[in-house]
Amino acid sequence: MIDKQRMFLFSQLFPREKAEQKYESFYRRKRRLLILMGAACIVVILLLCISREEKRNLSEEGTLQRKEWNEGSYEVILQGNGIYGKERMVLTVTERRLTQEELEALKTEAVQRLTSEILNGNGSLKRVTHRLLLPGYLDGLPFQISWESSNAQIINSRGEITSEEIPEDGLSVSLYAGLSYEESSFTEEIPLWVYPERMTEEEAYRKELQELLLKTDRENPEEKEIWLPEEMDGQPICWQEELDKTIFIVIPFLVMGMILLSFSLDRKLYEKERKREKEIRRAYPQFVSKLQLLIGAGMTPRAAFIRIGREYERKRREGGKRQYLYEEVVLAGFAFQNGKAETEVYRSFGRRCRERECSRLSFILAANLRQGNEKLLSLLAEEAETVLLEQRYRARKYGEEAGTKLLFPMLIMLLVVMFLILLPAMGSFKKG
């Protein structure tokens, strides 16, 4: 059944087209969108229902499942229906605590892993020559680990070798790893042999040079200047200060910034050019109407140009907005007053405006100089009608482009909403 009021509205909106076709097209599109929206709503509702069931923690028997020891606790909102009605309660279900048998099995695994993970590049615990890596925990195991040393003067609780006077045949030291979980704790002894560090010639030279620098700093602390050593073991040393290298990091960014700035300025220039073109196209129909009116009143095209230019200058002095088309009209008026040939002025006007409509107008004015204003008026009337049709077409085109540009943001918003809805359901499927 056709809605007569809607049909009348379409006939007003599209006077040059068939209202019945626009009416049918509108309702076909409306029906498709409603069907798609309804299907999407049904899918979303089904997914939410599935997600809700997957999140259910309370079984039909009235039990809550604990998570394993490494999965953490969780909260569940319950409603207790007792003698005073429904009571809303929040319960934090803690993770399952390990049994003593499970702790013993994990303890064995922890000791095996510790003896290998603390080496930090040492060959074995029977030959330790540099620092050990003593962790506070082990991935995948529930224990917190603390460390103690049987001889902190040889190796401390951080695994650092603290003595430089270790004999060549080494020293026996024990590290004690205290493993604790909840209220349970136990200590494991890890015996090891510490040997003096074997350094290459380069490493020994570096260490000696560092000690020489420290000795130089400690000597004569009351002096205002420190004289760096000029030689070591009879070999000359040349010192250079390593300056901040930030400048070498900043330079590429500065060059990139200059390049981007150049592109940005060029882009703004092109944007201004496009803005000028659009502004000239918008002002052109009004200019043609003014020109037609003045020529119809008996003025010559030359006098009309000068008159329009002076009127624009007066508005500018009163604080009016700058308009590119009328700036070109003012320049044409100046050329007329300086005695330049009309044909050349019109052609120059068309070239400077760089718009098809202005070039067409300059051709009409130049070609009809000797034919009188009557012929020119009819051509200007045709030009005004042509420009009006082109402006309508251009406005419709801009509207379609604007609608097309909005589709992508709307699609992104739809995807974000669907993602937020589906994320809990996907998480529940993975847990299941």
C-alpha cells in the first residue's frame, strides 16, 4: 500500500525524476537494512546466551569448581533464597591448595631445575668461576625462593664472588635455597666449588687499567684537577672522552622532520589551490548574474568589469571577505584603465582563473565585442543556465562522495562493537 504523504514528499525532493521509482527504491533499501539488522540482533543474542552459559560456575548439584593452584581465584555472585527472601552474596573462590604428595613431587623438580638454572654460564657447580644467577622463583612452580651462603666472604647470597684471593685448587662453599609455599617450607643445600676467575690478556689489562683509574681518583682528593695516567707497564695511554651520542640520534629525526615539513607546506599550498578553485566555482554563478544585469542595463562589458571590481574593493575596505574571482576582476579592471586591449584582458582573465567556466566566459566576451550587447545577453543567459545545472550536478556529486566517506568509519564502529560483544564468548570457549 502506497503512503500518499510519503509519495508527495518524494515528488518534492525529486521533481525531475519519477517519484514512484524513488519511493520503491527507498522502501526496498529500508527492508534490506531492517532484515540485516534483525539477523545481526539474533546472532548477537545467541552468542550472549552461549557466553552466559559458558560463564556459569554453579553446577546443578550446588557445587563450585576450584581452579588449579596456578590459575588464580575468581569471584562469583550468588543469590541465597532463605527464610528472609533472596540475599545477594559475593564469594571469592580461592584456587586449590596443593597436597603434600604434590609438593614433594614439585620439590624434586624444583631442585633439579635450580642446579641447572643458577649456573649462568659456569661449566658446572663443581667449577664456579664467576657470578651465579639465583632466582627468587621458578616459572611454573609455586615456590618462593630465598638464598643464604655458608661463606659470604667467598660468595654472597646474590651469587656474587666476593673474594679475589681464592686458591688455584678452589674452595668448597654451600648455597642454601629456602623454598616456601603457603605454610610449608624446606631448605635444600647446593654444594659447589669456587675457583679463581680465568681472564684473557685483554680482560686482565682492562681490569688493571680500571684499578689504575680508581687509584688516580683516590690520590690527592683535595686537588682541583685529576691528571690521568699517561702510561701503564711502560706502554703509553692516550685518553679521549666519549661524548654524548644523542646528536647522532637526533640528526636523522631532524632531517626527517625537515622533509615532512617541506611536504606539509607543499600540501598546504596545493590545498589552498584547490580551495581557490572551489571558491571561484562557487562565486562564478553570482558573477555571471551581475555581469548580465549590468550589461542589460546598458553598460559595456568593460565598464561592467570595472564597476564590479570597484564594488568588491569597497566591501573589502568595509571588512568584507576576500574572494579570488573578484580579485581577478579587479586586476582586469586595472588593465582596462591602463589602456590594454579588451580581447587580451578577457583572455588573460580566463587564463589566470584557470577554470573551465571562466575560460568559456572570456571566449564569449572576446568573440562578441563587435556583435553588440543583444547577442551577448542571450549568450550570458545560456551561460548562467549552464552554470546552474553544473552546480547542481556538482553538489549532488559532493553529497554522494560525503556519504561514501562515512561508510568506512561506520564499518569500523560496527566491527569494534561486534569485537567487544564476541570477546567474552571467545574467552569462554578457550577456557572450556
